[in-house]
Amino acid sequence: MADPAAPAGPSSDAADLASTDMSVDPGSRADPSPPPESSGRLPAEPPNEAVRRLESQLEESRERHLRLAAEFDNFRKRGARERAELGERAQAGLVTRLLDVLDDMDRLNADNSGVSSDSMREAVGLVDKKLRKELEAAGLERIDPAGQPFDPSLHEAVSTLPPPSPDRDHTVSATFQAGYRFKGTLIRPARVQVYSEQGQA
């Protein structure tokens, strides 16, 4: 029988704890300070190398800028040249269509001694009709506003006349020189006489 006065030996729980502490590998414990190579910092760049690197980047940026500027200048010049060539081709096309009219004028001027005045008038009328047809096809529009309300954006009043009736006030009484629009753009206003009670349009 065990002696009740004998000191109690270590409990099984304490023995297990001691054995556990002794079995832990000291090298496996976490170190709060990471090693220098795993801190994420890049090695410091020497000042001379940093200056050379920045100068190289600046030179590359400058060369790229110069190339872009040269390319844009070439693009601008090419566009201007193409627009000029397009305008010249359009003018050449119109002149080509007018050559028939010039041929008719040459025939009229060649020999008209035996031609009556009525025949000459008819021939000139045909040439005029052909010329106007070609110009209208190219986009020319004639402005003859006689009898229409006066429009200062299209007409130029060169004289006024008292209106024969109040409803004719500020209307065009006569056209002295026809105006013209080319493809919707006014290139010459019509010079007109205007009915006006106040003596001015």
C-alpha cells in the first residue's frame, strides 16, 4: 500500500508538457525580423548610374518627339498638296467642259460677214445657253431678285424708288447686275434698285 505521507510525484500532465517543450526545435521558431534579402528593398543605385539612366531616357523622349513632329509636318504638307491637286483637277474638269463654248465663240468670230443679225443673235443665244448650263452644272446659281423682297444678305441696294403701293415697300424694283452663288456660298451680291418709302433700303 502506498504511503500517504510520501510526496506526490509529478502529474502525468506536467510530464507531458515537459516532454513537449523539450521536443521543440529551436530553429523552427519564427524570427520576428526578416532576413535582409527578403525585406523587399532594391539595392541602392549609384548616383552616377542614375544620372546616366535619366539622361538616356530624356534623349530617347527627345528623339521620339522630334520624329513625331517630323511625321506630323510631312502629313500636313502632304494634305495641303493633295488638296491643291484636287482643286486643280476640279478646275481642269470645268475648263474642259467649257472648251466647246470657246469653240463656238471662235466659229462666230471667224467669219460673220454673210450672217444676218438675227442669225448672229440666235447663235450667241445658243452659246450663252450652253455656257450657263455648264456653269450651273458646276454649282453656279444666278440671283435675279426683281419683284422679290429685299434681302441685304444677298442684295446690294444702289438706289431707291418710292413704292407705287404700300405693299411694294422694301421690294426689289429692278436688278442692275445679277448676283451669283457657288454651291450655296454667295460670291457676288445682286446690285438692285429698291422700293422704299423712307428713301433708303
